[in-house]
Amino acid sequence: MTTFEQFRALPLDKSLLALEEGDPGIRYFCYPEGAAAIGYEGTILYCFLEGYGGTVFACNPESCGDAYVYPLAADFSDFLRLILACGSANPVEQTSWMNREQFAAHLAEEAALRTPEQQAALDLIAETFSLTPMEDPFAYCKALQAGFDGSRIVYTDEYYDALGIQRN
């Protein structure tokens, strides 16, 4: 059983981590073909993409950054370590457009709002998988995103239509 499968089987409310169950029938223009959902935060899809191994991605139709799809973690264990460091997937996803100061402020806001239930979910993940929080989540995500080549991502026709670009 993979780490992801073990995570899915955990008896916890994943919405506490900004990884809600979603309706697979609802799709946004930037959700790539073949995306395997990890969870949702509103319109943001956290997923694996075909052809990219175990890399975890965010797909955000309301992106503040330069891309609608970007990597967050090289594998699911690192994704969990990022969540342990940040309290939920939300700050991890926002690294794509934030600078270090904005990220630090956002982490402080998230920490101030953390509930006992959310902390219990984080503790369960740390204990179940013997993981520690990522030491510098901002630097980790920025390094992964800086070297990312998204040219192999397969999008739907809706993506190209919405952006007014030709499909290659």
C-alpha cells in the first residue's frame, strides 16, 4: 500500500488540511487530463499527473501566479511534510506567487487559526508516517517550481479555448 493509499484510509477529516473530497464531475478549464485527485480546496485541485511520477501538483483556476498548474512536492511524503510544517495544504499552494515575507505572514495567520482538531489531524499524520515537518517549506517549493518543465502536461480543449492559444 502506498503512502497516499494509507493516508486516504486514515480516519480523519481531510478538510481540516484543505484536502476536501470533491465532485469528480466538476472540472475547471485548467484541470489537466488524467489528473488523479488528492483533494480539493474550493476550486483548487491537489493531484498527481500522468507522466510526472509521484509529484504532487496544484491546479488553480484563480491563480495569482504565472501558471495554473504547478508542482508542490516531489512525492506524497514530502507533501505531507509540507502540510505538517504549514498546518494545511493552503500555504503550500500559495508559495507559487508569494515572496518569503508574504509566506511567513500567511503561516503566522494560519497558526493563529489552527484548531485542536486540525492539530490532532497533523499529529496523527506525523505519528502514522513517522514524518517531521519540512524545515524550509518555502525554499523547497520555490526550488521545485523553478526547475519545473510543464510542457508534458496534457490539457483539455477547454484550457486552450479559455486562454485563446493553439494546441500543439
